[in-house]
Amino acid sequence: MRICNKIARENIHDHYDELEKEMLAQFFSFISENDGGYWLHWNMSNINYGFEALIHRYKVLSGEDGKRIPDSKKFNLSSLILSVYGKKCVEHPRMASFMKLNDGEHRDGLAGKEEVDAFAAKEYVKLHKSTMCKAYWFQHMYYLLQQNKVVVHNKNWGNRVNTFLERPAVKTLGFIAVLFSLFQAVQYGYSTIELEEKKLVQRKSKLTRQVNRTAKAVPFFAKRPQKNCASTPPLLAALCSLFDFSVCFSTICVIVLFVEVFMPVISRFYGILIAMYFNDHNPPHFHAKYSGQEALFNFDGELLEGELPKRAIKFVREWISFHKVELEDNWEKARTGQPLNDIEPLE
């Protein structure tokens, strides 16, 4: 920095405005040089201390407008983590909890009050080291989030179940369960037919014996044998219960497989599920599901029907901008009943 080379360390406090102006100028110059980049931040959405505050401060110091970053290029790391693991995944303050659980407690890191005290004590090197620690930790947390390995206090079981069901082994077991249910259905049908045939033969034999009892004066129904009302043997009852449970489980697997086949999921990211129906109605579109809500988008990012949270809509539109050609290709395949291709998630 040009100004830094002219100012001695002991005189920094007398030139705060000049240094801040130069620092912001370099920051906005860096934004301009990386116009197509994406910006990861931690809750810098507030007008008092977020990106807008930096633009306002630069305007005050220099009289110039700072380069604005489009909202579609800014991603709040805190919101991304909470969207996957839930708002109650850690205790407040969240950032301190996340740092404690995910290797963020570096010896040079300072808490908010400690940074204020360091600034008041003119310990600028200590402040710089603390800032760098947090920047590297943000990168570390982003990689953990991509791999779904963020450590939290309270697990988001919905996300854990969804991740578990996506494993190949679980899908294989589900397919086996479907085959088992079909086998059970055939076996049950065959057993029912065989049992009915045996009962019919027994009734005919019984009726024949009763008709042949002509020597007795009383009608045959007067001495009709009573049914055995003894309870079902425990082992047989247990087997019947197990059979009923397996049928129910297999039925659920069939329903899940039916949903997966007729509305294939083509991508998942940040808790958002992207799916496309076979032979669906025009205009070309796909379904986005998030937290119990569903919406339809065309391939230009226009919301056609339904609703999603604003943050989810932002992610979906950003994802569309990268994969429009692949979406169009999948639409053509869906119209002709061909298998759809998986599309890379938003990163």
C-alpha cells in the first residue's frame, strides 16, 4: 500500500481515515478484477456492518461509489449451514459454537470484544492475525459443508435420514425389498387358492358322509361338529405378525420406488431437491422441493407455480444459470420416457 509505506506504525492512529480509504479502494478494485467471482461471507447482510456499510463508508471517505456485488454472487455461509443442519443445530452465539466444534479455536483468533480491546490498544498485528484465522476457517467450514461433515450440537435428523437413504447400499436393499414383496404377493395368492381348494374338498367329503348317515333319525345338523375355537399357537401368531410387518415395509418400498421412477430426482443441494416428471405438461419446467414446500421453475429461472423461501429461490436460479442446457436435454428425454441424467449440484 502506498500510504502504509509513508506512515510509521506509531502514527497509524493519526491516519485511520486515509488507511481505511486506501484499504476500501483496493477491496473494490479487487471486486472489479474478479467480477465473475462468488463471495462467501458470514452474516454481512446487515446495512450497518455488511457490504452496504462498506459502500457507504467508501462514499463518505472518497466521494466515489464502490463496486456492488450482485446478490446472486453473495453466499452467507452461516445461512448455508443452517439450511442443511437446522436453525437449532448449535447454541448461541453460533459462530463461536461452530468454531469450537470445527477446529476454529486458533491461538491467534480473537472474539468480538477482544478485537475491540486490541484496536483500542493499537495492537494491529494481533488484529490482522485474528482476521486471517477467521478467513481460513471460513474456507475450512465451506469444505466441511460440501462433504456434509460439519460438527453440530443437535443433529438435523431429516437431513441425516435423507443422506442415509441416498446411499447405494440402502437403495440396493430397497430394490431387494421390492422383489421380496412381489414374491410374497405371489406366494400369498398361491397359498390362498390352495387353501380354498382344500376347504372345498373337505366340505364335499363332509357333506357326503353326512348324507350317508341315513340310519339316524335326527337331522345331520343336530349333531354338527363344533369348530375348534382354540387360540392360534404363539409361534404361528408371531410368524403372521412378522409377515404383516414385512408386507407393510415392502409396500412402502414399492411406493418410494414408484415416486423415484415416475419423478426422478436429478439434483440435490443445500436441502433442495430438484425433480422432473416423465411426459409432463408444457411449458418445459422442473419441480423444486425444500422444507415441505414445492415450486415449478422454467429453464430461465422464472417461478411458474408454488412457493419457496427467498434464499432457496436464489439458489435454484443460480443453479439454473449453470445447467440450462442439461435441463433442456433432460426435458426432451423425459418427454420420450428415456432415463434422465443427474446434474451437478450447486457448489
